[in-house]
Amino acid sequence: MLSCDLIPRSHLQRVQDDGVLKVLSRNSATTYYEGPYGLAGLEYDLAAGFADYLGVRLQLDTPDTLSQILSRIQAGYADIAAAGLTVTDERKQRLNFGDSYQSITSQLVYRVGTPSPRNLDTLSGSLEVVANSSHAEQLYSLQEEYPDLVFVENTELESEQLLSLVWEQVIDYTVADSNEVAI
């Protein structure tokens, strides 16, 4: 006798049947990191709590770049991306987002002692942002109003590393999320 499941399972049912919640995250102080007492971070804690609630095991993967996280979640390699992703119009066309639980703003970051730019017309020097980030989307949009705005999408480094480059005076500016700047 052959049995066939004619009723498609929901995504949640598949996770529960498989016994594993596959989550993509970033290795950063605001999402997921190895602390002195084990794994920690807001996104990690939320994902681990959700896996516990579902009664399944958490399988965490930390791709090297934001671009890899976005492409892997879109391709279905994971159930959830718990990576501090900003909801943008472009991303909403490709991905489903849960409710927001944190209000974060984009901030232009420059080294203390550097003259404060009054507006985007007065930026002089190098500006780098994470490739395929919401910050890059914002800057491309701003180029319509500020055609002289020049920036580089860095495909190799993440936000925390770009913040370090500003501190080390390797680059002049970056744009980062307010929760990352606060740390």
C-alpha cells in the first residue's frame, strides 16, 4: 500500500517534523557572538528561545557577508534570517519579514576631531558601506538629489569592520545602524 500526503505541510510543520530550526545570522555584537559564558547576542537569544518554544534544535549558520545571508534566505537554505536586517522596499519584494521589535536609524559615522559635515554636499573623503546593505540602498536613492555623492560598496567587510577602519583613519566615513554605533 502506498500513501501520499495530498495536503501540503506549512513551513512551521516542516520545521517541527524535521526537528530543526535553520537560522542564518551575523557574527556581531548586536546579533550573535561567543561570549565568556557561551553563545550570546540579541538575535541568537531570540532564535534559541523560538527553537525551544517549538521543541526543535537550533542550527545556526553565519555566512561571511550580508549578501550571502540575503541570497541564502531567499534560496530557502534556512528558515529564518536573524541578522538584524533592515526592512526596505526592495527587500520586501523578495522576502517576508516579521514584526519589528527594535527601532534603529542609519547614522553617518566619522572620526572624532573631523569637521562635522553639514550635509551630503560637504562630505569630502572616502565613504564605504557594506555591499547590498540598506545603507547602500539609501545612498543610491540620495544620489538623485546629490549627484556628486560618491561611495564604495565594500564586498569584503561588515559594518563593525568598517567602523574600525574609520577609527583607524583608513576611511573617512561609513554609515551604520544606530545600535551598532552605540556599542
